[in-house]
Amino acid sequence: MPIKYVPFVPEPIEGQAVLNFNRVLKYKGVDDTSMTLQRGMPLYEVEKLESVGDNTENNMVFRGECITTCAYLKEHNIQVDLVYIDPPFASGADYAKKIYLRRNPKVAEAIAQAEQEIDSEELRAFEEKMYGDVWNKEKYLNWMYENLLAIKSIMSETASIYVHLDWHIVHYMKVLMDEIFGEDNFRNDIIWHYSGWNKKLKVSFEKRHDTILYYCQDDEGTSFNSFFEQWESEEEYIKKRKQKPLTDENGRRYVLSDAGNGKRVKRYLDEAIKDGVVVDDVWDIDKINNSAKESLDYSTQKPEVLLERIIKASSNENMVVADFFGGSGVTAAVASKLNRRFITCDIGLNSIQTMRDRLSADGASFDVYEIKDGVQLYRNPVQTMDKIKSLIPGLKNEDALDSFWEGTITDTKNGTIPVYIPNLMDSTSKLLDKVTMQRIIHEAIPDLPPNTKKVIVYYVDITSEEEIKQFIDEDDSTIVEIELRDLKTILDDVVIEDYAEFSVAETSDDLINKYVVTINRFMSDRVTAKILEYNNKCSLNDKKKTFKPIQISNEGLEMIEYLSLDCESNEGEWHSSSEIKIDKNSFVILNGEKTKSFWDGSIKSEKKPLRLKIRNICGDETVWSIE
């Protein structure tokens, strides 16, 4: 249950016609959205998981949703000066993270074999779904409406917001943002143009740009910095302008520029290099390829130069830059490098770990928090939904039922029982309240087959189970039995913590790292299950050649991605005194510094370690006390 609800219904914008966007377009779920806005943003308990550095700037990384993060910020009177968000695009695509096995330092044969097969990724890697960008327009726009209102509630009076989208939904979002931020506050639709493969398309032009909608609450424009692009050489300028240079009588080179009204004026190249050129609203910046230095192997990662341009244009040093769909952490990373403070959040476990490791390697100081809103029970919403379906005994798909129901189970007493499971991709459905129950009783149940005797309704959170049961009892419009079940009871028993055998030794030599923790054996049921699933799938699908399955050694060290020692505290928030990350090529990143060394199976520290943390290659972290 939330601790309380924080109001976020906006006041009407002066001079802006209220579009009543949802009602005019007759979108479904209008009542749900209205009730959510009236109730406010849910404020949940927040736990600090880790402190990195001294963090005098109060930089924050949250594992949680946009709305619940904004509720925390508003409750603590924290405002932001610049927002960049890269939310789902309603593209219909699924996104997955490729999981790589590491070398096993305990087995010489495994190292040799890994070196031989270093280019054969299908033998060393498998995929794990991170999130699904699958929405209908009604749900997506209602969801974004709530998110944007929450964001606006914590923006300063002079703050700017950039919303990164593409052709799937950007035109709908422009209308929505006009209502929320005021069309007079619209500044640009920035075109991010990038290169791509040449394709011969039959019915359309190749799509090679995203659109970034830019709004600013400051009418005077005091929060915008004119942004000039500097040229490294005259040749670069010429290539960019695609103009043939001319030479005057003094030997100075120039190009002819359009000055308006059909006039052409000389633009001397030496002056152009010195002054730079004002950046317009079409940005030619290539996407990140896998070989790029900044690449984190994160599917939706945006280039740092893109965020650098936004942050420099719409903020100054020490201002607060926020990103509520943090992804790979590019916004926070660039903000930190440009001496801005940052706040970021994401719902996915892998995203939080990617951000945390990236920022730590950059030398940033920050705190990591977890919002106890129920979604953190497993890993991310998509994987949670997939796992739930496999955990409910007897649950099967039933095409004859409306999509409101996840499926059915069957028993001898009640026959076929429809099952409702809240969609964790939609934050509004997590809370079972009277509005949702009203919809179930008066819209969903009447559409069921007439012989339906019982339905099961799962929930993540509930206003009050006693209140909802009373509401059901007092409503005599249906004779169908409604059973309430807490989804958390299913998920609580799912995650089996990893197992590790390790030893601790104090070196006799006068070295900086006096303590050595050696990992002798590591086992992860989750990783093992994923590998088994992958092997079974590949063995059935690959009929042309003999499939060589992924195998794990008895030591299991190839399942480890990250280790950390806490030498300051044996409980509470984590302080990483020493850490090792093993990249996908099995090279060690020691305390943020990349090396060309392979892991030797140990981690060292100057002080006596009190706790050990190990993260497996799927992202699960387990902590052990060191006595």
C-alpha cells in the first residue's frame, strides 16, 4: 500500500484551451485516468540501497516508475530544471538483452575453449527479454498523460522538457503536450537524423529520424543557451555545407550564404571556423554501433553527443537534470560530466545496474534507491508477466474470452474460471480499487459465458481488501463468485538466491590490497534455467547442423558478471570499497578502470571485508556476510 497520495492535478494554463484530450477522442479507461488524477501520485516507502562517493550534489538513481519517483520528489520539495525522457514509442517491438557467459578462471580447458569460440556468439550468449513496447494508442496516451502531469508537478518555473519519440506516436503526443504544457510553450520539434542501411522499399521512404518535442515553461527564454557547433577545420565546414569554396582577390576562401530576400553574402571560412554556426532543429548524429567506445550493449542506448547538446542548451552548471526513463543512463552520465546534478529512474533491474556501473566508472557520486511499489518483486514488468503465467497452476490461454482476462483455470466444482492479472506495464492497473472492481463487475463479467460460476482477480496493490470485499458483497448485479488473490504471494517464492562458496585470506606481504576473497564455487538456479531453456529451444530448431549446447562447469564462475566488497558496514545500504566487473569479452574492469586482464577468481581489498556482493550474468544480485 502507498503511504499516501501526493496531488498532481495541474492548474489550467492561462490562455490555453483545455482540450479534454481523453474525452474528445473517446478513449477507453477515461474514468480510470480521472480517478487516478483525483487520487494523486502514490507515495511508497523508499529504501536506500547504495551510496557511491560522497554525493554532496544529492544525485539520485531510483529503481521505480516515473510517477512513483515524482511522488517522492514532490513530497521532499525537490524540483528539476531540465527533463529529457526517452519513453517507449508504442512501436510494438520487444527488446532483449544479450547475456554472455564469461571465462571460467578455475578451468584451463574452459579458457582455451572460450578463446577458440570467441567469435561464435551463439555458443556463448543467449537473450533475455527486458521490456515490450506493445501498447494500443488509448492505453499509451492515457499512461503518458499521467506521467507527464507527474513530471510537470516537479518542474521549476523556468524548466524545459524534451520528449524523445518517433513516427509511431509523436503526432498524438504533440497534441497531448500542448494541453499539458501549453502550445505557446512549444519551442521545437527537433529532428534527429541518423544513417542506416540502404534498403529498396516499395511503398515508402526509408525512416531514418526520431523527433524530440521541446517545451519550455520560461516565456522569457532565460533558460535557453544559444548553441554553436564548432568546426575542426575548413574542410569539415565545406563538407558539411556541401558547397564549393571560392577565393577572393586576397586569397581568402569563402562560400555564399543565403541572407534572405534572395540575397547571397560571403561567408569567410576562417571566420566560420572561429565563430561556429548556430545549431538548427535538424541534428545529424549517428546512432551508436557496437564497436563505439561508449557502447554498453544496451538496445535503446542514445549517443552522448545528443544529450550533450540538449543539456548545454537548456541548463547551466549545478542545475538539476532529470530522466524518468533512464535506460542506459546516458542523461545522468552526460549531466555529471557537464557539472550538472542528476535524478534518474527506471523500472528495469538491468537498466539500474547498467546506469550504476556506468556512473561509477565515470567517477560520479550518487545514491541508489528502490521504491517499494511491488514491481521490484521480480526483474522487470515483461519478465514478471511472463513468469506469472507459468506460476499459476493450470492457467491456459482462452481465445474465446475478452483480452481483459489473462486466461482460465479449470476445477471440478466451478468448471472454467476466468483469471484477471493486472498488466504491470500499465501503472494504473497495479492498484485494485473500487473503480477497477466496478469495471470488472459491470463490464468484464457480463461478457463472460453464462455458465461462469467464478472468477479470480489478482492484484499487486489494493486500497483495502476488506473495503473491496464489502463493495463486492453490496453489489447484487452478479451471482458470479469473485475471489481476490495477492500476486505478491506467488512472486515471493520465485527468486531462489544464488549460492556461493568462498574463502577469505589476509596476505602476509606489505601490499595495498591486504585481503583476498576467492570464489571457489558459484551456482545460480535462474541462469541455469535460462541456459537449459535456450539449449532446448536451439536443439529443436536447428536441424541443419549439430547443435553444441551451452555447458556450465562445476565451479560455475562463468555465470558471474560483477563482484563488490563492502568494508564499511555489515548491514543497511551498500558501500562498494572494491569492485570488479567482468565485461562480455571476460576482461576485468577494476574499480571502474578497464584492463586487458582476465579475472583470476578473486577480489581484493585494502580493509577487512564485511560483506560480499555477487551479480550473475542475468542481473540478480546476492549479498553474503563475511565473518
